[in-house]
Amino acid sequence: MIISKGKGTFQLMVIMIFVSLLVAGISIYIVYHVVINEKKEYLKELSENQIGIIESISDEGKDITGVLKLLKRQQKINASIGKTGEFVVGYLKNDTIFYLLDHLRYDFFNPKPIAFNSVIGEPMRRALSQRTGIMTGFDYSNKEVLAYCSYIPKLRWGIVTKIDISEVNESFYKSGLYAGLIAIVLVTIATFFFRKISNPIAKKIMESEENLRAILDATQESIYLLDRQGKFIITNRIGTKRFNLSQADAIGHKISEFMLPELALSRMEHLNNVFSSGKPEQFEDVRNGFHFEHHYYPCFKDDKVNYIATYSRDVTEIKKKELELLKLNRILKALGKSSQVMLKATDELSYLEEVCRIVVNDCGFAMVWIGYAQNDETKTVEPKACAGFEKGYLESLKISWADNERGHGPTGTSIREGQTVVCSNMIMNPAFEPCREDATKRGYASSLALPLSDNDKTFGAITIYSSEPDPFTLKEISFLTELAADLSYGILSIRSKIAKTKVEKELLESEEKLTLALENASIGVWVWDILTNEIEWDERMELMFGIKPGSFAKTYDAFESFLVDEDIPHTRKALRKALEEEIHFETVYRIKLGNGGVKYINAKALVTKDNNGKPVKMTGVCFDITEMKKDAEQVLFKLNEELMRSNKELEQFAYIASHDLQEPLRMVSSFTQLLAKRYKDKLDEDAREFIQFAVDGASRMQTLINDLLAFSRIQTKGREFTDVDMHEVLEQAVYNLSINIQAKNALLTNGELSVVYADEGQMIQVLQNLIGNALKFSMNAPLIHISSKEENDYFIFSVKDNGIGIEKQYFERIFQIFQRLLPKDEYEGTGIGLAICKRIIERHGGKIWVESEINKGTTFYFTIKKIQRS
Amino acid sequence: MQKQKMKPVDILIVEDNPGDARLIKEVINGNKIQCQLHLVKDGVEAMNFLNRKEEFTGSPRPDLIFLDLNLPKKDGREVLAEIKTDDNLKQIPVVVMTTSQAEEDILKSYSLHANCYVTKPLDLDQFVNVVKSIEDFWFSLVKLPTKE
């Protein structure tokens, strides 16, 4: 509706000029009429005046001509009627009109008579015809005139007062011309100013319209303004684009022209409804797979609907989303339901079945099954529950989660990798090769396998099938993943619930048993609330302590008042230790009885700590061990006695053995020697050798017996431990071995040696034996080094030599009694020296071991515990 | 077996082992000193000998006693204790001669006032030496109280 600026202005101007001229014309016309009428009145008045004058004159009989001349003057005076205004007097004579006076265009002296029936001189003819009145017509000189005609019957004169029409009109023509010119100028000026004023307004209006248009066109919804026939009044860009039209093409056409008849019909129906009801309508339709939503609003004018404003939008995506949402809602619902089922479930399998049923029924999936991974040879996935399947189908599949072709299906992969596996299109996915035929036959187009896990361990999977090829949106997968997680949780919680129930049952049973045991064993139970310092005793406690049930004062002091004084300190100490350290409380104390006797009570307790490790509670039991104590004391006494006797007997035995065994030995030795001595001349070489063997044997036997005796006495005949300077010990040992050392030409060195808490004599013996050993098993000149070092709770001593060495396999054996590695004739000894060392070191709570290399040397190590003072 | 000048020395050997007794005899008899050896085989006999009881009514008072510790009937330690608590007998030097090297035996013997303690050596030569040394010590070196 916008007119281009220049063209519009021009048109406007033309119209305005036209209107101005019209107005001017009409004004002039009206003025003209007024002037004409005035002229007519004037002419009439003038005529009547003249006639009056003429009649009065003619009555007095004066000379007509003189009158006429007078009239003529008069006429001249009265000629103010105009330049062409004149007073004409004529008469009829022989059907010819004769004029009495000379007139403007009538030569009186050369009159040209005018025939009465001619066309000119019409006013006079009318006057002569005695028709008085005003008229226009052609005068004697054939000029159109305005004339008043009258007749003087007395003189039979016709009198005409007239004026040329042209004279009358001339001023009007002029004024018309001027008016026109003025109108044009004025209109031009007015237009100029109008434009000056209206331009900004127009611009504004245009802009606003442009903006509105922009809004309309920018809108992604189709917007139309339709009239009653459904013709487009206004459309927006999208609206016309939807019909592949330009806006210009659309305007004025009916919307139904561009639609399928069926659709058009429905549109028109809605249109008519809105027109008739005046109420908006909303409806939807589908076009080429696109979903549209239409809104029809009535536009009122004077309380009547004149247009319909419509807007339509493409809701395909929204509908899609809605559908998705619907699906998600169903899954959510399933989630909720499955949670409820989980809460109620008591049996794992029926829970699984129920969940499967929910997934199929509520989410609308084609089928679903849950399988557990088996750790058998083929790693099968054992179907546990399913829904939507015919029976036996799953079993026939033999699904596996092994890393092979059979196990590369979605379920197997999901279990193996612990991942969600989406198989959007079974037909296309190679992973489905093994079961594609089966699946497609059943109309399953896609599947989703979700792992079921316990922490990070996948124990099974839930596999969901859909008949649509691409049904799983990310959101859906996420919800279904949640469902799988819930399912895992549910399975685990059912398992733990079952286990818990079992445990609870067992607990109840064991509690019953415990109570029974406590009752029967008369074990008292007590609880010490450390925060409130209140001690609760059960009835058995009170019974045990010899007080009436319920009479215990519940304080620690009350408890302590029962205790025998000497037992208070160690009881307190045990309690403190239990509270401060990670130790259970256990002690034995005596309680005083009313009758002056005592009872032995064994108390045990556990400490409960809060999150900060602060003890808050001590729960314990007490049992009366008086009888036990008595029995034990007796047993102990007996045992001790027996032990002492046995020790004594052993001593006796060892003594007798050593003494009584040696006597016959000495007899053998002495008398064979005596034999050799006394009869040496009578004995041959053989006899002397035999005697020597006998003597040697006896000698060795004696050493053996002595060593054995020494060995047996390590424990029983050991001395009190004292602080022993190992330097002195070494000195003594070296002194004892001095002959041997000199004989072997050995070099002994030693490092700094520690002071140990030990039996000095035994320490001497150990070093003596070890150094003796080193000397014995030496090659060339023995180098022997004795040293010590500290390590943790021990001192480690070492005796190192450069002797023949010991094979590793004998490292243990050499410490056993009577174990010899080398023949007697090469290396003397009973094989008891190291056994004695071992026994001594063990008595000192240490260890002895050897490291050695053949032909390089041997190092003996032994440890002595640091400070063993009790 | 009496020798001139020297009054024969009486030695009481308390020894249940005839082998040892024989050995001691062998050694002593091989010596220059005139010795009268008396052998008893157990503690009871030893005490009877010393107290001149029963079959030993005419026995001499010994100048030296070789006493074994392990004896039948009455232990050598008891014998030693009795001798050393008997005012009449306690002057007689007692040589404890035994197989035992046990310290407690040595200690016990000395605490019962044994005059010396000797372990019987296994080697014959040593045995001879020991007995000879004792003999020399007690009969040549040491001045003994005169008999009653």
C-alpha cells in the first residue's frame, strides 16, 4: 500500500489542483449566477425605469424623438451597466423590426431592418411579442446578450435592456483564470510544505511497517491474514515459501488453491468456524511427513469478524522430542517400577523376571533378557530371565563372552569389556553375524547391551532389543544405563539381603547359644560407658560379686571397692593400657568376700572407639576362676615338683653316666697300657698297634662323654647373666687355646666388641669352640678375625677364618650334635662343639649361623639380644 | 714287706673298682716308700676299718686315705663327712680320688674338708704320675702328725 514518493506527491498535487479548480469553478459559478441575477434585476429595474419615463413622457405628448434623445442621454448616464450595456427601443413595421435609436452596433442612419422571423434580434422580437421577462439570446448584431424585454403597449414599442453576455462573462473568465493560477501556485506551495511536514511522518510509518514486515518475515512460523474466502491479505516470507510462492503471487489468492483438496477442505472448515463463532481455533495436520500446528484467531472490526489471523508452525521436531520424551518417561516409569520391585524382591530370579517384564511392557521394547557370565570353559552367558522371547530361544543361541567370534556379539562384548554396547542396525553390524538371521526373523532391528557390574567386576548383562532400526537416543541409553546400574545394585542388594538374613538368623541363634552359655558358665557381662563413667552389670555379675541384684552402685569406685588391695594397681594398669593402646583388656584380680575369703575373677573386655579413636565404651565379661585357680595351682605345684624331680634325676643320670661310663673306660685304657708297658718285649708290632687303637678309642669315648655332659648341662648348670665384656671373653678363650694357636701359628685379630648381658662362662665356651674350629679346619697359617656390630635389638658377632670352608648343603647340619663332616683321623673332635654353641646361643635368645666358601674360609655369626635384664 | 729304718706307712684305699685298686697298688708298690696298703670296697667297710669295728678290730690307723666318691652302701662323701667330723679321724689326710670331673663334687669334697681332690686320669702314665706325686707329697714333703 505504499506509493512511491515522487509519483505519490505528483498525484496528490494533481488531485489537489483538480479539487482547487473545482472549488474555484463552483465559487465563480455561484458568484456568476449572483452577478447574472443582479444584472437581470438591474436590467429589469432599468427597463421599468425607462418604460416609466417613456410612458410619462409620451402621455404629455412631447416629441418622441426628443424624448428618445433624452433617453439616449439618460441611457448614457445609465450606461454604468457596462460597456456593452444599452437600452434598445424598437417597433414592428411590416414584419420588420425597426430600432428607434442608434445603438452601439446599429447604424440609425443606415438601418438594416431585421425581419421579425429571423434568428437575430431575438430579445426585441420577444419584447414585441409582449413577453416581458429576462432572457438570453442573440441581439440585432447577432451577439449573445442578457436582456430584459418589455413592451409598451401605448406606443407599441418593444423595449430591451441588454448587455453582452461576453461582457458579463469576461470578468468571470478572467477571475476563473486567476483563480486557477492562484490554485496551482497555492497547491504547489501547499504540497511543498505538506511534503516537508508529512515526509518524516510517512517515513516513520514506512519504517514501522518495514519493521513489522521484518518481524513477520523473520518469524519462522507461517503467518497469514485471511479474509472470509480464505484469500491471502497478508503473508509472511515463511508463509508463502511454504507454498513455493512469492508474496505478490499469493496476495489475493485463496489459500485453498495451493493445497490438496482434502487439506483445503479442513482448512476452510476451521476458517468458517472462526468466522462464525468468533473464537480462536487450534488444530494440527501432517504434510509430507512434516507435522504442523495451526492457530486461527479472529480479527474483529465493529464487533464483527472481518479477517482471520493465522499462524502455523512446524512442530515435527517438537513432536519427535515429545515422542522421545514419552519414551523416556516410559523408561523412567520402568526405572521407578523396577526400584519398587527391588525393594520388595526377596528372590533374585523372580526379581530379574519382573524387571524384564517391566522393560518390555512399560518401555515398549520388543524383548529383553538378562544373562550372567559363567566362568566355565567356553565362557557362556547363561540366560537368567527374559521377556518378549519365546521359550528356548535364548538357550539355542549359546551366547559367550569369550574373546572369539561367538563372544563378539553385543552381550558378550558388553560383559567382556564392561561397556554399554549399542547395535543400531543388526542388518549392517557384523557383530550380529552369528544371530542375525534369527534376530531379524523375529523382527528385532537393533539392540542395546548393558553390563551389570559389582564395583568394577562385570558379572552379567541386560540386553534390550527393539524392532526399530535406530531407536536408542543418548538420553535413552543414559536412562537405560541407569536402569542397568539399578539392576546391578538390586541384584547385589538382594544377595546381601539374603546373606544378611542368613547371618541375622545365625546371629540370633548364636546369641541364644551365647546367653545359654553365659548362663551355664556363670559369666558376668559388664559395660562401662567411659563418657558418663557408668558401669552396667548384669545379674550374674552381681551374683558373682556376692551382692543383691540391682544393688551395684554403677561407678568405677564401687567396682574397685570389691578388689583386694594388692590387685588394684595391676587392674588399673591393664585398664589404662587397653584404653590407650590397641590391646584388649584382660586381667585376673581377687575380690573380697563377706566371709573373709577371696574369689579369683578373670576379666576380659573390648574397647569401642569413636571415629577419632577416642575410647567411648568398654564391653567385657567376668568369670569366676577360683576353682580353676585352685586346680591349676595344684597342677602347677605337681608339675613343678615333677619337673624338679625329673631335673634331679636327669642330673643324677648325667652324673652317673659320665662317672660310671668313664670307670670301665679307664680300666680298658689303663690295663691295655699296662699290658703294653709290662709286656712290651713279648708283644709284636701288631699287638702294640692294637693296644694303641684300644687306648685311643677309650680316650675318645671319654672326651665324648665329657662333651655330652657339658652339652646336657648348658641349660641346667648355666650361671646368672651379667654384663660381660666380650673383649675379656675373647682374651680368656684365646688364653685357653694358646697352645693350639701357637702350634698352628695362627694370627688372631679383632674389632671393637660389645658388652653383652650373658653367661660369661658360656660366652667363653662359644668363642673358644668357634676359634678352636677355625684353627682345626685351617690351611697354612690361619687368619682369624673376631668382630661385632649392632643391628636392631641384637649384637651380631662374627668369627671369620680363611680355612677349608664348608659346603653350603652342610650349613644346617654342622650345628646338630655328633655331626661330623670330616674323617676322625684327619680332624679330631666329637662333633659336639657347634651343637654346644647353638645351645648356648639359644639360651641367650640368639641365633647362630654360618656363611662359607670352600677353600676360602668360613664365617660364623651369632646374635645376642641387647639387654635382657628382667 | 717291711723295710728297715722307715716305719711302714699305712694307706687305706677305699675303692669299689678292683681295677683302680689294683692300679693304685701297682703304682705304690713300684715306689721306694714302704707302704702297707689296705683295701676296703665300700663306705661301711671303710668306716668299720677306721673305727676298728667288726672284722677290722685289729686294723691300723691309716696315714693316708685314698677315697673314691662313688661307693656302694655308703657314699664317699658321707665317709668323708664322717671322717672330718670325727675328732679322732679328722687329722688323717684324705685324698679324694675319683673319675668325676664334676665341679660340684670338687666343691663338695673340699667343703667337707678333703685334703685334696684328684681326678683319675685315663692315661696310664698320667695315672702313675698322679699317684706318685701324691705319695711324694704326703710322705716325703709333708710333715704328718704322729700316730697315737
